Amino acid sequence: MNIQITQEQNLLLAFASAWNRVERRLDSSLGSIRGISLAEYRLLRALADAPNSQASRVDLAHAVGLTPSGVTRALRPMEKLGIVSTIKSKRDARLAIAALSPSGRDLVNDASAVVDDSMKALLSHSSRVNENLDQMVGLLEDI
């Protein structure tokens, strides 16, 4: 039986395939050079981009597509390494703010250079993507 694939399904499968290749490449590069995964980099990047490099776990969860408890589990080992710290709210004991430490900021900066180099190497195989990079980013942000 031949099942027709729609453009939308084809787009989904192309996204998933491209993300899989990017994730594998960056997990490997970041892991071997900086000792973090792409998921950890995304969390640290979101924290670095937050005002005063501080954010609630709920805000971080929204930024990276995890649950707040998933963010808490991911931040715990980073806190033990001194990359992030937790600031307890004086008004609400349930609210904990994650804060990027100076060594965490250094790690994000170093890891960002690794991400840049890895993405440039990955994108070097497609001149069409490089020529339309701003347009592609804009299209993805529209989704």
C-alpha cells in the first residue's frame, strides 16, 4: 500500500532529520571539548541571555522546551560544579532562581565558540543554506 506524504509531513521529517544531525554533531563537539551536552548548553545559553543571568526554572523551561522539574534535574549537577547557583526567594519558598556563576559565564562563552565552529563546519556543506541563513532563521522563528 502506497501512503501519500503531505508537504507538512515532509517538512516535519526534514526538520527531525536535520535536528538529529545537528544534535549529534554538537553533542559530540561540546562533550569532547567543554564536557557538556547540547541540552546543557541550551540551558546555560538561556540563563546567560536572561536579565542579570538569572531566571526562574519555569522561565528556563519555556526557553528550552523542558518541564520545570526537568530543568531542576538538569541544573543540579551544574550547581555541584559551581556553574550555576540557586537563589531562594525571600517572599516565596517555592520560587528558586537559577543564577549563572562567573565560571558558568566562561563556560557559555567557550561553548559558544565551539557551537559556532561546529555549525560553520556543518553548514559549509550547503552553500544554499549559507546564502539564506538569515531568511532560514526568520522562517524558523515564525513557527
